[in-house]
Amino acid sequence: MNLPGRTLSTDASSNISPTRNTVPMPRSKNFMTRSNTTTSDTASLNTSRPKICSPTPISTPLDKFCKDVEAKGTAGGHWKLFSGMMNMECKEVSILMLEKKANIKAPTKIGRMNRLSLMDLLKYDVNQLQSLTHPRILRVMHPLEENKDAMAFASEAIDSTLDCIIIDYGLEKLEMKLGVLQLIDGLSYLHNSAKILHGNLTPAAVFVTSTRLWKIGGFQFSIAGKNTKEYHCYPWTKKLPPALQPDLDFLAPEYLVPGNQAVTTAADVFSLGVLICWIYAGGKRLIDAKNNLESYHIIVDQLDAALDLISVELGQNLKESLSKIVSKDVEHRPEVQLLALTKHFDDPALAMLKKLDDIAQEFDPAHKSIFLSKSLTQVLQNIAE
């Protein structure tokens, strides 16, 4: 499913005047001699007083479908994030909106066929999300709507994306482990069932729900392969703004080989490895090329040294696995699902949390009852609050 036509927190604030006159304004001599106030005099008095306005309501293209809309910040790098309730279902949702004035367009010299804008890419992203149904993929609750000022869609309730959460709040190690396993599960579904290459697995593509589940989004550069092994790739170029291309710091090196026209799912595995390093390092990038191709190639040739710098945060077992995952040699990278078998994830508390997460997708009350009453209670004391 190729990209169409491509060949390559604001809070509503109260408008309240900071000062208000409490002493009557002096009246003219003529006014004082009158026994009654005329209509024109009354109007003059009313207009001389500072006005107190109610807060400006938040408006989105989903106003017909959602209520109680409140601003929350940003998500996914480009979207403004709001919380709200679906009118018909009375269900809490998140609204992701892009104002059209924030649209980014490719330069005219790139050619008409390649001039996809940010709005085009995000529309493609939402269309891809709607076509995918899996517990690890962000769920769309209402399709994209547009008005003259913005476009927006509603998703399941989220707090934000990983880039905002880790930088602002940080995460406990157990939550990192569980989240990474959820990403592995989602990526495995994309590769093996949906036959889709994500193409831009970054912190901004990982949505964290209000129940602390990690969901994959950000499909604006995803590709569906005609066969299950190779996917057409678009080379990263200096001619396009970074916002209209995958994040260079999370891109596999085979994308940048001159003349290369296709990549495999191993490219996503590389991106996942770099993302895991970012997570465990508390938001520090393993590759920080600042959109410079020369810097990127220099850093990629020294990734073993870069891993050594965060070896304490990773731990020995995870570091050994990641040295293969972020290898320049595609053949050295394992299938994504094999990463879940590393000793780093051999943790009783983690196994129970993952099982609890899994049975949340089931509808067998007896299964849940046995797990909650027996299995979970045995390790509950070892799980942080």
C-alpha cells in the first residue's frame, strides 16, 4: 500500500480584565443636575465598565460528535491533543487535531509528484490506523473530519506519546520492560499478519493510553509489501523538510545505501533497537545526527561504542541482544519476536503483568478468576505499586 502519489497545548484561557474600577467615574455637571438617568446615559455607563468574558470554548472538527473537550498538550510530534466524550456512546476518547496553518509543504523544486504535505501524510496515517485491528495498535474511535481551519480524529483515551512522557515524567524499569514487550507484540503483528513495514518507529509513534498500555501509531511512512520479504523504500534526502520524512536517527542504514530500492522487516527491527536504547537511557538518543547524513554514517559505524555508554542502564543481557539488533549487517538482526525471549525479560513480576494484560483481551470469567486468585497473588508482593 504505497503512499498516494509519492515516488520517493494550547489551553482555552479566560479573557478576564486584570483590573476593575470599584470607584464610580466622576460625572459631568450637567449629569449631576438631572433627576433621572436617560437611556443614553445608562448605555454610556455600561460601556465604561470593564467586561468579564466567559472562557472561549475549544472548537475542533469533531464538535458534532464529542463534548466536554479539554486541551491536554501534544502527541505524535504534530497533533494537538484533547480529551473528550463521544456524544452517542458516552465513552472517553482523545481528539488529535492538526491546524491547517501548521501544515508543512515540500518545496516546489522537488516536483509535483513528490510534493506531499504534512496533512497528506497524516491523512494516510489515520487511514492506515483504521485498517488495522490489534490490541497493540492505536484504536480509532471516529474517522478524520475536516473544517476550514483544522482536521481531527478521535482515538481511544491516551495520556500522550512516549516522547512526551519519558522526558516529562520518566518510567520505572518494570513499566519499560512491559511496554517494550507490547511493542514487540505489535510489530510482530504488523510484519507477520498485516504484512506492513512501519517505517518510522520512534518515541512519537508510541501512544500511551490512560491505562498505561503502549500502542503503535504514526503510520505516515508505512508500506505494505507486494511480497512478505521486501518493501519499497524511499531514500532520505536533504531536499525535503525533516517533518516530511522518517526520523533519520531511528532509520536503518540500509535505507541510505545509494541505489537501494527495497528493505526488509529487519529495518523495523533496527528502529526498535534504537528506540529501546532511547527508552532505557531516559530519552537520550543512541544516534543524534541532527538531520545530517554525514554525521549519521559516522555514528552508525560506532554503535558498539555508543552502546557501551549506556551499558549500565541496559544491563548485560539486553546490551548483548541489542548489539545484534542494531547491527549494520541485516543478516545479524533476529526476527522481532525473538527479542522477547532474551533473559532480560525473564522476570516473574513481568510475566504476571504481561499475563494480566493478555487476559484483559479475553472473555472467559473463569480464566480470569483463577489467575487473579492464585497466580497473581503469589507474586503480587514483588510488583511495585
